[in-house]
Amino acid sequence: MSRKYKFHNPTAAYFVSFATVHWIDVFTRQPYFSILERAIEHCRKEKGMEVFAYCFMPSHVHLIFRSTNGDPSGLLRDFKGFTAKQMIKEIEENPQESRKEWLLWMMERAGKKKSNVSKRQFWQQHNKPIELWSDKVIKQKIDYIHYNPVEQGFVTDPIEWKYSSARNYVDDDTILKIDNDGIDLGFL
């Protein structure tokens, strides 16, 4: 079975998850999370990304988003490409990164296994997009995103996880703003 899931409807909202190579816990320092924040903000302002829910975990990211430009695949490709380059650069230049050599070695190792990677691979290549077609599915995916840090044992309440839109749903936009008028979120 192909691991290449597709964005069939270019105007739909999608749930996606993507992980670092080997599921490495890379997002353990503030500068790394900041790269994801800045990339989301840039994509929202410059590339037509609407973000309805998100969660940044140590080894992966969950998003519910839509491309207002009708190119969700290209938008996600650009987001992942930009963040990969920025993350590798930040790891290389971070004097506090005690795992620097190991992280870069693991990314090089992963990159050697892919013909389309020139040096290092940061993200796994699949995204598994799921088109959101009903209120029930939207709520299910938002709950999954928000409860992921609880399931992993990091927090006991979803709003305690700093990098989650669970905070936005209680009117806390201090990390990232989300778009709450693009899909029907009236059930929350």
C-alpha cells in the first residue's frame, strides 16, 4: 500500500501529522519551537494558510489547516522544507545543543536512504492528510490534537501544553493565533 496520501480537494480543510526522522525528540528547546511558530505565521500571512488547530510535540506536529490558494500539498511542502533548513541550521549553530553531533548524524543517515535528499533529512516524507468533511470528524481531530500531550503524559489538562491550540479555544492567543471563522467550530 502506498504511503503517499493525497490532498484530493484543494479547497478543503485537512488534518495532517508529520514527524521528525526516526521520531527523534528534537523540539526540546525554545528556539526550535520558535522556528515552527515563525513558519506558521509566515505561511498564514504570505502563503494563504489558515490554521484551525495545532499541536507541536517533541517529535511531531499536528495541524488542521486549509490553503486559501488551493494548494495544500505545495503549502505543506514549503512549510516542511523551510522548517527543515532552519532547524538544521539552528542545531548546527546552537552552543547549548548537547546532542548536536548525534542529531546531525541521524539526519544524515536518514538522508542517505532517500534519493531526493541531498544531505540531511529532518522530516519524514509522509503527511497522511485527512480531509475534514463533517462536524463530527472535525471535533474528533481537534480532540485528538489537543489531548495528545495529555496522552503522552506531559500535562494533565490540554490547555497546559504551551504549543497547542487548546489554549486558543479558551481565548489565549499568546503563542499563535488561529483562524476560527473558516470551518464550523460551533460545536466546541
